[in-house]
Amino acid sequence: MTLTISQTAGARAADPFASVDALVEGLASVGYIASRRIATALYMAANLQKPILVEGSAGVGKTELALSTARLIAKPLIRMQCYEGLDESKALYEWKYGKQLLYTQILKDRMGEQLSDAPTMDAAMDRLHGMGDLFFSEPFLEPRPLLRALREDDGCVLLIDEIDKSDEAFEAFLLEVLSAYQVSIPELGVMVAKTPPLVFLTSNNVRDLGDALKRRCLHLHIPLPDAALEQRIVATRVPGIDADLTEQLVAFVQNLRTIDLRKPPSISETVDWARALVLLHAGSLDPVMVRDTLNVILKFEQDVAAVEPQIVELMARR
Amino acid sequence: MQETLEQFVRALRAADVRVSPAEAIDAAKAARAVGYADRALFKDALCATLAKSADEVVRFDQTFETFFRRDPFSLLEPEGDPGPDGEDRDAAEASGAAASELAQALLRGDSVTLAQAMEQAGERAQVSEIRLSTQRSRLTRRLLEEMGIGEIERIIANARRLPNGEGLGDRLDRGRRALMAEAQAYVERQHELYASGSGRQLREEMLAKKALNADGGIDPVDLAVMQALVKKMAKRLADRYSRRRHKANRGHLDVRKTLRKSMAHDGIPFEIAWKIKKVDKPSIVAICDVSKSVAAAAQFLLTFLYSLNEVVDRLDAFAFSGRMICVNDILDDNGVEGAIFKVLSTIGFQQTDYGRSLQDFAEQHLDRLDRHTTVIFLGDGRSNFADPRLDIMHMIQQRSRAVIWLNPEPESYWGQGDSVMHRYERFTHVAKHCNTLGQLERIIEDVLRTYSAH
């Protein structure tokens, strides 16, 4: 008895969802530097058991947040990438049609035997009814990400990536899963999650999501970080980077974002760039180095062309 | 606190943040989970449950700051030491100031008590029901009355009549004036919270119905609102129609494909093929008149074109007055104001020549038309008595899927003066009078819908 109490007490002390501060620390320990707003949203999601809709431009760490959370609470991450034309059979479950067919082919003779000594047609039908359900049972069920997440009895992190790329119909279908953490499979009945998964939905804002979906989710918008936060992120993500270099490159990237570019660099680009510079053994930024590695942070030819003549000026600006 | 949250939700709705009852319940749960002690935490928690898009977050922040802002009362500090002064105390007793809580609070300069009293009075006076800016002074008065300003005024009058009450009266009077200023600020804040947003909504509704070519054009004050409105409309349309390329149609077996695939398995259909319906994405050619006669409307037609260009993949935009040019690049490369200015300065405000412009189109851009294209003309069909080149119009009609003509002039004007609208009309599938943003949105929506209807 005492043992169990001390165990739960120990677990509670380590519980990353105890408070927002604990969550910020916990995320930092798995390499994700979260702002208070991010941590609060996550804290609320865990406490209110609601899915969390993460928006923000590409590369600000939306997917990374889900990955880090999974690492933090040491639960499996189940990821579902959305795309146009995604439907139930790819998201929820599918009957293993091939296997069903194969089994019926193999068992054809067996079934013939079984049925041959049935005296009447009705009796044969009855026997057939008994066999029919065999082929629509769990062994023939191919669970897809959503069903897998609901069947994780110890809970898991479910990441529904780029939900804005899916169709409206699919969005509507998600509503049941997200609000009640259950799905209905006609042949098997309703499946309810024993432990509701922690659900992340990410969106790049390709299209506006429906109100019904938004209403069921908490909303988190991750903006581009300020210089101080970005420096911390770079320092955490790229171990062994020089502090001066971090400061310089973050200042440069921050300046870049003030220019009108097709795709301003986001955090992932900054981190990539920092990695590239460390690989090149750069101790500090110099214009030649920047020009050579500009393609790491800028992904459009026009952007590179627009920035190149301004490199020196951008580096001088603080 | 429950009530405060409800009020806050109302303020949010007024600020055009849509909050459903379910979300309000979530917010209450969230507030209970995080507590009220940490302001930043409280704000973030509410934000996550209530604001559901990036610009709603901005509006949420503003509303939160206004709603939960309570400036400390800037009352005059009580000079000297009013308490022990024997004369003063007598005066206070005699005038009734000693018995009045409000007067005491004023004399002490007790801002906390006063602020609380004002909140309560504000509830009784229903200041938060404010709708119009003209209600401000009346509500301020009601608020002050609820707080007991009448009593204070009586006490001041009493004190002034007493031989030794002059000092007390003056001090109370100063307090009274400070209180009135505070009350005004309070009502102002409530107005900002609950009423300013609804005013904007009303204006947007009106603007959507306002004639684009009205005399004097659009009020410069409304320009920004209007442009935002146009953008919103275009985005809404594009959201609904730009993304349906495949409609997976499960449930309909593609028998031919399935049989063909089953050949490899000795006729046993291991792989099943389903029919998939393809839905065309809209392909639009928009041709916009930017000449003098439609100058007022041209700006908004261009804004609409611009917004549509941002969201519809296959849109070719042309502008003409004397000649016709393709404005795709201009729309792509510039911001909305820059693009409109550039188009207008390149080609705008010249004498209209429909024939010449159509010829330009036929010579250079006819290959843009195919049987999937919808052509939208935005213009008044006034060709300054030049040859309207109906033959080209006929050709355009033949080559494209549909030709739609939107005319800012009412139908009764068509065919009058130099208008050749009736002659062009024969070569269009739809010719409509389109004079307001609301109409424009509806017509474009009809165009887009024909693509997904079947």
C-alpha cells in the first residue's frame, strides 16, 4: 500500500503536465524551446482533453512540437499525413480484402464439405451465417492511423499533419473522432479509446478550416520567434555552435524577415543554416560565407537574387 | 467570475471573434484549470480556447487588454490631514458626508473602493448594453446616478452653506469632478468593447450593397474597409471552390478495370478498382474595363480580380481601355494597391475602344481559351461609337465554355447612347447588371459552382 502511494507521488513529481512551467522545462529537456503561449496551449490540451490545432507558416516547429511531446511523455507517436483525396479507408481502417479472398479460396473446399451434408437449403444457409462473420473480424481488419491511435490502451500522441490539405468531407469525418474519441465501424460496432490520445492537428492555412472543426480544438498559432528565443533554439538544436556566431546569424535572419520575400526563412531554415555553418567551421559570419550558403535559408531563386546585393548592409544592420 | 467571462465573450463577439457557446464553456473550464492568479497564463489559456485563427488572436489580444484594463483612479490625493481637524469633522457630520460611504471614499482618495463601486454601478446601469456612440453621455449620467452622485452633490451644497464647511465642499467637489472623468472613461471603454465592432459590421454590410459607380465613388474612409471586404469575399469563394480536384467516389465499382486487373489472378478479383470522378478546377479569363466611364468601379473590379488571382490557380487577367494588356504579371508581382495603381497608370482612363481591345485579345491571347474556360467581362459596353467587332466576340463565345458579362450599368441604360451592350449580349451566356460587391460575389460564385455541380 505504502509502495503504491510513494510510486504515484514519484510519478506526480515527474509529471510534465503538472504546471505550465514544468511543461516548458520538460519540453526544453527534450530539445524543444517553447514559449509560454505554446506551453499553456499544450497544458490546456492535456487538461481539458481536447485536440490542439497548431497553425503557423512552414518550418516554425508545428510538427516538431508533436514529436517532442511524444518524446517527453514517452508515448508512441502515430502520424497521419493528410493529402487531397484522403478518405476513411486510408485514415481509419480497411478490411484486408486480399486476405479475405485468399482465405475463402483456400477454404472453398472445406466449406463445400461442411455444407454438403446439410439436409436442406435453410440448414446450409444457417451454417453459412456462422462462417460469414469469420471474415469480418479483427484478424481481417487493417487498422489505419486513427484506429491505431484509439486502440493504444496506454495513450499516445496522434499527429494529424497538414489537415488543411485534406478535403472538407474528411474534415467532417474527423469530428466524431476528435470530440468523442470513438469511431463506429459498421461490422464491429463503436470503438472507444480507453485512454484518449493527445491529438495535434497542424495546418499551413492553405484553406480555411471549417468552424465545426475549429470549435472542437484548442487553437495555437506559432509565430516566428523573436531574436532571444531563436538564439536559444539554435543553441539547443545545434550543440557546439559558437555563441557569437549564433547571435550574428540570428540577427541576420531576423533582418531577412523584414524584407519582402516570397518565403521568409523560418526556424527550421535558421537551424539548418547554423548546422551548415558549423559544418564549414565558420567562427563568425562573413559576406562571402553568407553568399555561398544563402541557398540554405532562401528557397526561391528570386529571393536569393533580391538578397545577394544587400548582404553586407543586412549584416551591418543590427 | 462566471459573469465577467460571459461579458468578455460578448466583447469578443463584438470584436468579430466568433465564439460559440461550446467554446465559452471550454473557456470557463480553462479558466478553472489555470486559475486567475497569473495574468499572462490566464490570457494564454483563454486565447487557446477562444481565438481560432491568426487574426482572431490579434483581435483577442486587443480585446483582452481593453477589457481587463483597469487604470488606477487618478483621484486627487487628499491634501493635508483631513481626519483630526476638528472643524472639518464637524462640517462632515453636519453635511452628512460622514454618513456617506462614497463621500468618505472620495475624501480618503480610496481608489479601490471607488473602482469597485463603479463596476457594480456599471452593472446596475447596464452600461455594457451600449450600442451607439450617442448613448455615451446618457449612460455616463446613469452610471454616476447609480453610484450616488446626487448624494454627493447634496452634501457639497450642505457643506458650502455651513460656516466652516468651505474646505470640505471644495475637496468633495474636486473628487466629484475626478469621478465624473473616470465615469466617462469607463463608458468610453465599454463603448469601445461592445459597440465599435458592431458599427463596423453594419458598415461592411452597407458597403457590400453600395453601388460601385455611385456618384463621387466610394468614400476614402471606406476604402480600406472595402478592400478588406473584397479580399474576404474572394478568399471565401476560393476556399469553397479551388480545392476540389478529385472526388473519390468509392462505392461505384469500376467493373472494366477490376476485370482487367483480375486477369493476373486467374480471374479472381484480388484488386478492386473504384470509379474516381474528376472535378475540373475553374479556369477563368477575366477581362476588365478600366476606362474613364467605369473609373469608379474599375478600382474594385481590379481589387476583386487581384484577390481572386491570389487564390484561384488558373486565372488570366486582362485590362483594357484603348488597348488590351495582360495584367497577370502586374497582379503577381505587386501588392494590391501597387498593382491597381500600376494597371491604371499603364492602361487606365483612356478612351474606350472595345473593337481594338478585342482585336488585341484575338491576336495575342486567343490560345488562352479552350472548352474549359469561362470568360468574364467586366465593363459597361460603351465603345465610343467605334466598331464593336462582334465577329471576335462571336469567336470568343465559340471557343470558350461560357461567356459572362457583368455590367455596372442598370439594364435600362443598355443600348442607349454609345452603349452596344445589347449587341454584345447576344454572344454571352449570361449578361447581368452587377453594381455592388454583394452581386459580384454571388455571380462569381455561380460561375465557380458550375464546375463542381456535376
